[in-house]
Amino acid sequence: MAEAGAGAGAGLLEQLKSCALWSWTSLCTVWCFLVLFLVYVLRVPLRINDNWSSVSMFLNTLTPKFYVALTGTSSLISGLILIFEWWYFRKYGTSFIEQVSVSHLRPLLGGVDNNSSNNSNSSNGDSDSNRQSVSECKVWRNPLNLFRGAEYNRYTWVTGREPLTYYDMNLSAQDHQTFFTCDSDHLRPADAIMQKAWRERNPQARISAAHEALEINEIRSRVEVPLIASSTIWEIKLLPKCATAYILLAEEEATTIAEAEKLFKQALKAGDGCYRRSQQLQHHGSQYEAQHRRDTNVLVYIKRRLAMCARRLGRTREAVKMMRDLMKEFPLLSMFNIHENLLEALLELQAYADVQAVLAKYDDISLPKSATICYTAALLKARAVSDKFSPEAASRRGLSTAEMNAVEAIHRAVEFNPHVPKYLLEMKSLILPPEHILKRGDSEAIAYAFFHLAHWKRVEGALNLLHCTWEGTFRMIPYPLEKGHLFYPYPICTETADRELLPSFHEVSVYPKKELPFFILFTAGLCSFTAMLALLTHQFPELMGVFAKAFLSTLFAPLNFVMEKVESILPSSLWHQLTRI
């Protein structure tokens, strides 16, 4: 009962507010009409007609040069405003005039942002979506990144272009320092050298440091034996080779995949020994625990790269087995996204049932999505109907259930990353993928299409179905920057990050395209119009004068007509009668 009474009271209060607002609007309208009527009635005492005649006489005495100067000056001013607006829009993505009007003028005029109430009522939801957007703008390690020495450098030798940006390589250096080093590296000379090597910017300096670390494999360790007082025995121990040094050489010095595989196999022997020793000592303190974590990262990285070498060399079944064993041995290291490597290898084997099984595990609502997951799911559903799909037949009879599922899967994938279809349909040229990607960005689209374009081509009719349906996604999303359909809103930070990740010779794909604000278009039109008027007035002053008079007479014709009707209705001596009263 109390809640009902409160609801009725709130409804009555809203009605009173609406009535008060309507009354105020009506009062303002009546007041404006009264002011206009009073000005018309007092036109004789105020000498409005005489003033208008003097203004007309002044305008008639002006020469055409004045009008040329006036239109030229206005054209110059509007051009300067246009240049400033365009610069501000390119730098900040919004119009300066629009921003000022929304931020300062609207509160003075009593306007309220429609989104303010929604923001106040759903602050928790907005904060969650903001956190999601920030997390999605995070840069991730590319699961299918190439080898620098065997692939990226070969591209540079052939084309003379650098496929990797400094920002991308700097992120890789940070990853190497995070995963391949720990605080106790100074206790082992080879690891201390590699800790410095990962920070080197010069590739030759890194390779030289790796060779130096491999040469340090013998040390003398003093062991005190209580047989004779104050005597010691020197024992020579043969230390294992430095696994991270082999990793660096396999990544950057090896010029072929076969050479890289040999070095990774040597790294596996060294890394496996270090991993087993640190596994036994991991519970003896935080220092040993950090060493075990580092050795685990090194071992997982080596095994994964060995599987990728086998995949590159055509031993796909061996690569699949290595990936499955690695995922079983280290099930908690999902941050490496090894399942994306497994999906690509299974698609190469055309083992679509196994691909579906992997997707059933990783395409979960609680797990982060990627272009590989979304587009692979769309490919599997498109495979069931693509060989018989015809746009003409579908428009006549409608879509079947299987075709509808395939179209919905394509729409889901396109909404997650709208840049991929242009690469799959070869509407845009591919480049070598970067070492890091931005989810839902152009860099992720390049990395996916570079390896999965062949799988889409292998499925008959899949690209045709994608071509016919992918653009329908954008009609389903009313405004991608503010609302999402199947995912949270598309982040606006992707363009900036992609421009830093991708090389300068690549044209970055941008979605959604920034629309020019109204004030930029209005200023551009005003500048062009006034410049044209200035030019025509300078060339044809008499003719432009005739046109100007004709335009003004046509413009004021309705007002003159209304004034004549009012004068015919009202008595001419109304002002004298009012003064007598």
C-alpha cells in the first residue's frame, strides 16, 4: 500500500511538472506575440519606417567594391574557422563548436543530456562496460606469430621493408623479460648475460650475447669438506646449456624453419633439465618458486614453437599431437592461447569434428573471444550449407534453419571483428602479421586471415556465403559506438593501437568510420558559398546587384504581404485613439 501511494504521489508530481512546463511555454509564446504586436503598433512613434528608409538609402549608396570586400572577408573568416575545426577534429575526434555548445551553452539554456539519467541509474553497468572496453584494448601476444630470422627477416631481404614496428618489437622484448627472466638470474652467469640480452635493441648484439651465454658451461664451485680443518675441495661441475640462449638464436639467427627446429630441440634438452630440477626445489622458498615459474614458461614456449615448426614443415599430425600433449601437461596456462594453434592445425587436416570439439570447450560465454574462435565457428556452420547456397534461391524461398544458423554465426563473427571479411574476400591485400595483436582490431584480422584464408577457400561456397551476408551485420547494430548486439560496444581505441602495431606502408582498416560533424560541413559550405559570391560580385557587380535586390524582395515578400493584410484590418488611427485614452 505504501509503495502504491508513493507511486501515485510521484505520478501526480510528474503531471504537475508537465503542466507547469506547458504553462510556461505558452506564456513565453504569448509574450513574444505581444512584443511583436506592440512594435508594429508603435512603428510611427519609434520612426521605424524612417529608419528603414535611411538604411535602404545607405545600402543603395554603397559601391560594388564594398560587397566584394564584405563577401571576401566573410569567406576568409569562415575558411579560418574551417581549418581550425578540421585540425581539432583530426586531433580530438570531435567538433570544437559542437563540444563548446554541448558543454557550456546547453546547461545555460536549461538543456539536460539524455544520457545523464541513464548514467546515474546504471553506474555499475557503465563501469563494467568501461572495464571490458579497457581490457579489450589490451595488446595480446599473437598466438601464430612468425619467426624473426626465418620469416620476418627474409621478407625484409626481398622487399626492403620492415614488417615489424618498433612498438611491436618493444612489446616482445617486455614479454621476453617477463617470461624468461627472474630475480635470481644473477646467480648463474649465463642467465645474467641473457637478462641483458633481452633488453638489447640491436639484433646483432642480442645474438652475440646468446653465443656468449652458451660458451659459459663450466664453473668451479667450492664445497667445504670437514676432513681437514681449513681445507676445501674444488669440484668442477658441468652446467647445462642455457635454454633461453638457444631460444634467441632459433628466433633471430636461424634463416630457415629447419635450422630453428634444430636449435629449439637443443633448447628443449636444456630447458627440460632445468624444469625438473626447479620442480623439486620450488617449495623451498620464494626464490626457487620464481625460478620454477620461469623454467615452466621457457619449457612451454619451446614445446609450442617446436609444434609450430612441425606445422610449418608439413608435419601437421605431429604438430597436433605435440599441442594436445602440451595442453594436457599444462592445462592452466591458457594465457598462451595454444588452442588457437590447435584449431588452425586441425583445419589443415580437415578434422572438422575435432575442431568442433575444441570450440565446444573454448567458445564459452565466460571465456574471452577472439577472431579465431568466432570465425572458425562461422566456418563450420557455413560448411553445412555453403555448397548449395544460392542468393536468388534464398530470396525466393527464404532461409532454412541451417542457413539461418550459418548467417547468424557470420553476423556474430563480423560484429566481433568487422575487419576480417575484407581480407578473406581479398578486397584488401594481406601483409605479414605482427607479433602482437589487438582483439577486434585490424591487427587481429590480419593475423587471422593470414593463416585461415586457405581454410575458407577449401570449403566450397563458404566465401560466397560470407560475401552475401557479412554486410547485413551493420544494419542490425543501430549505432556501433554506443550499442552492441551480441557483444559489448565496439571499442574506439583500436585505431590508435593498430597504427602503432602495423607498419607504415599498410593502410589501417578503421571501423566505424568517423563521420564529419555538422559544424565542419556547415563551415565548409559557408566558406565555399561566400567565396563564390565574392568571385561573382567582383566579376559581375551590376548583375549581382540585380540578383541581390531580386532575392531580398522575394525573401521579404511574405512579410510585406502579412503587414499589408494587418494594416487593412486594423484602423489607421489606432495609435491616436490609444493616446487619447
